[in-house]
Amino acid sequence: MAKKRWFPRVSGAPEPLTFSVERQVRFEEVDAVGIVWHGRYPSYFEDARVALGAQYGLGYMDFYAQGILAPIKKMHIDYHWPLRFEDPFTIEGRWHWSEAARLNYEFILRNAEQQIVTSGYSVQMLLDLEHNLLVVPPPFYQEFLQRWKEGTL
Amino acid sequence: MAKKRWFPRVSGAPEPLTFSVERQVRFEEVDAVGIVWHGRYPSYFEDARVALGAQYGLGYMDFYAQGILAPIKKMHIDYHWPLRFEDPFTIEGRWHWSEAARLNYEFILRNAEQQIVTSGYSVQMLLDLEHNLLVVPPPFYQEFLQRWKEGTL
Amino acid sequence: MAKKRWFPRVSGAPEPLTFSVERQVRFEEVDAVGIVWHGRYPSYFEDARVALGAQYGLGYMDFYAQGILAPIKKMHIDYHWPLRFEDPFTIEGRWHWSEAARLNYEFILRNAEQQIVTSGYSVQMLLDLEHNLLVVPPPFYQEFLQRWKEGTL
Amino acid sequence: MAKKRWFPRVSGAPEPLTFSVERQVRFEEVDAVGIVWHGRYPSYFEDARVALGAQYGLGYMDFYAQGILAPIKKMHIDYHWPLRFEDPFTIEGRWHWSEAARLNYEFILRNAEQQIVTSGYSVQMLLDLEHNLLVVPPPFYQEFLQRWKEGTL
């Protein structure tokens, strides 16, 4: 539902790449009211973003090694249910297909009961090292998209 | 522009309450690429949110003292320009009028050149201590809204 | 060596309780110079402290359930080698025997090459909920010490 | 008292350089028990360290501009009293004289009643950009020491 609004699926586009990370709420992440402070969630999203990058061989440092920066331009978080100290939870990251020079990630956090506790997304733009926006994805990334499309990642 | 989309101004509604906080980028807020890590911005927003609450006598603890929780349900951040170590910047908080039991805050960060470097918003819902959503704002908050409307805050 | 200075072993005292946690450096933990910012290590120590508590059934919340607070009174960190983004490392926690109303923890971080990269300790005091220092350990904790001594934890 | 033990004053050495920073406890710094989480204090120490560097023209970036790294090798914190949300406090940084290639900082946090709530120290070593320990302080730093001694900083 929500995710459909965020990154509408273009007909013919391949399925999102997904990866999930298991976590447990740390003491320092909880606030004075006893729930995870809302500002910690970007850090949970990052865990899934990094894991997705590692899983598919295209993380921050892989881009950087190609002379590409991928800064975050937009982030959105919806908080449905709180998490508390020591609660186990799962962060599902979904990398949505785009042919543009941008990375569209969606995040879904679920508690032990599989309730969606938090969801959101981030958008990254691809820049060269002089911080110029790339209009066209660079060759190594186009090749990555090609393999994604063919299902050979 | 953006802010108009986020919290459209109802005709006849009073002006937003505003407050600005001066800050400087701390060493620990900067990432390996030399810019403020995107996940620190909720903490900057919080600085303005707390300052707005203190300025108008209606912060987290004031709500709590009235038996009301005000958890964040939604947060959005747009990143326009990076900030670097020791950069001074201003966080402007704008509390937008709403007659519902919700708090609509908008945030605008500007660097020393008065460029907008980051903007965003958060939405808080008002709950009682049993975590039931309040449909109608509680009396002390209605009184606050009344004084806001009259310009006597 | 260092650890002997921190918590000298009393003759006849039982061996420390130990537990190790596997971690990997997260992007947000790294500073502008490309190494883990020194101020993140208390958070690594906490990971081992919480894991030790969970392993032996005596964590923050177990103390709290008995009407006991266990705040940290002292912390020390020695930095030997840096850690970098995505470096895997191990945090070994060692709970050193003490018959007093205090918790003596030692922490040893090792990188993938088993080098000690960081070491340190923390001391916690046991307080009642009115924040009075306990002179004598409470009964449930004395029982815990007894089982520790007998090797039946 | 404590500080004398940490960095004993050599006879004839100039007085420490001092600088104080005013702060207020932020919401995210407070833990589930309602006090500042012990692991936030390195960040308070850093505020005073950076302010001292700025005050005397010799911060991280000034060293770096001279091809010198100044990583933290040792940190110690004693926790005397807790701080709570919105508590104002002062961080006094004291830069203690040393003729060696090391930076000795002491930190004293006081609450509004001027009670010492936390104290501690850090030691930094000076390295060249290949991470070799400097045995002798570099010329620009020797000159700094000279002006410190003459009271002309």
C-alpha cells in the first residue's frame, strides 16, 4: 500500500531487490518514555541499506571506488508502533528499480509478532566527485541494472 | 513552496509560531565523506522542537504533566546542501496551526550564507497515557489554541 | 596485564564470567578521518555488558525488577588501534568477581586479526530506588554470587 | 584532588589553558531511567575539547593542516551525579602543560548548583599522516608551547 505510493511500479520493471537484517533494541536507543527515540530509525534504515549494498556488491564504498557519491536527498519515516529495550525486530530493505541515476530504497520494520512497526524510504542521487549530478547512470551501474533485469545478480 | 504542500494554510488560520536555534556542526556528527551524516538531522529538528515547546510553554514534559503523550508519527527530510565540521547553521522551527489533536512542525535549516540546506517536517499525535488517540484536543490545549488565535501567547 | 591492574584477582576468587559479542563497524560510527570516533566505544562496551547480563540472568532490568539501580560510576578506555567502516570485531566482556555491592566489568575489543584494538573497564554501584548506596549486596545478588562461586550459574 | 593525580603539575610549568562551554541536556541524551546515558559524556568532553582548540587556535583541523593527527589514546570518566532532561550544565576543559608530543585534557562538568557532576580526562598522541608516533613535538607546536609559557597565547 504505502510502498506503492512511494515508488510506483512501472510495468515491465523487475522485482525489487530485498534483504533483511535482524536487530535487537539497544539500551542507548531508548528514550525517557521507554520507547526507541524516533531519531534512531535512520540508523536502522542504514543497517538495511548497507546490508543490501553488501549483498548485491554495490554499497557506498563500491560507488566511491568508481568515483561516484550517492548522498541521501530525501528520507521519510512513518511510525506505527513503538519498540522497547531488548525488543527483537527485522529491518527489510527493498531496492526499487529505477533507470535514472538514483537509488530508491524502501524500509519495513517488523516486531517479533510480524507487525509493521515502522516504514519509510530514502532516495539517493548519484554525483561525480565534483558533486555534479549525473544525468545518466554510469556504465558500471548500467551493467548492474542490466543484470538486475536479467535476474543474474 | 515545499512547506505549502506539507501543511496547507487554511484560510483564517493564525500564522505559524516560529523559533530559531543557532548551532554549529560537531565533530561526531560528520561522516567518513566529511559531511553531516543524514541521520543526525532528526536531532537538529528536535533542538528546534524542544526550543519551540520551551518558548511557548508547551513541550514534551508540559504535555506529559497533563497526562498526554505526543509521539512522532511521521517525519520527512529533504537534503539540499551538505553541512561540514564547524559550519554554523540555524534551525528554524515553525509550528503550524491545526485544530485537530496533532502537532504539525516544519523545520528549515540555513547555513551562514542563508541558503536552505535542509528542510522537513514532523507530525505528532496526542495520546492519553493508555496510548489511546485523542480525537478532540484536551481542554488545556484548546485554551492554548484559543490564545494562539487571539495572538496572546 | 592492564586488566590485572584494573581488577586485581583476590586469591580464592572464582574466575570472571565472560561473554563475547560479534559486531561490524557501522557507517555512522566512523568519523571524518575514517576511523571509529572514540566516543562510540561506550556503546560497544554496553553491547557486551547487556549480553553478559542476559547470559547470566542479571541485566539492568533484572536489577530494576528487584528495586535496584546499577548506574555506572567509572569508565576507562584505552585505544590501541583504530577500527574502520565495515571492520568486523569482537567485544569480550569479563565480569570480575567482587563481594562488594558493585559490578566490575572489563572489555576487550579484537579485530579480525585478533589484535586487541581497544580495552577498558566500567564500575557500577548498586543503589536502592531512593538512590542510597547499598553497603551490603542484596539477598538475590548474594545468592547469585554464591552460585558463581559454586560454578552453578 | 582527582585532577592532580591525573596530570601532576611539574614545578615551573605554566597554568593549564581553560575554556568553558554552556550546554543543556537534550532529549535524546536521556535514557530509559531518566538520566543522561553514561555513554553521552565523551560527546560533552568533545564539545570542550573542540572549544579549547578553537579558543587557542589549535584544533583537530589545525593539526591536520600541519600534517599531524591527534587521535585519542586514553579516556577516563568518573560519574558523581546524574543529569536530567533540560538540566543546564557547564563543561570546563583544562589543557594541561606537557612538553611531550601529547595533549592532556581534563574535563569538569558542573550543574546549575555548581556541583561537580562528572569529571574525567583524555590523552591524545601526535602522529604524522603515516601514523608514526612523533617523539618530538613538531615546530609549530613547540612554538605554541613557547607562547603558552610566555603567557602570550
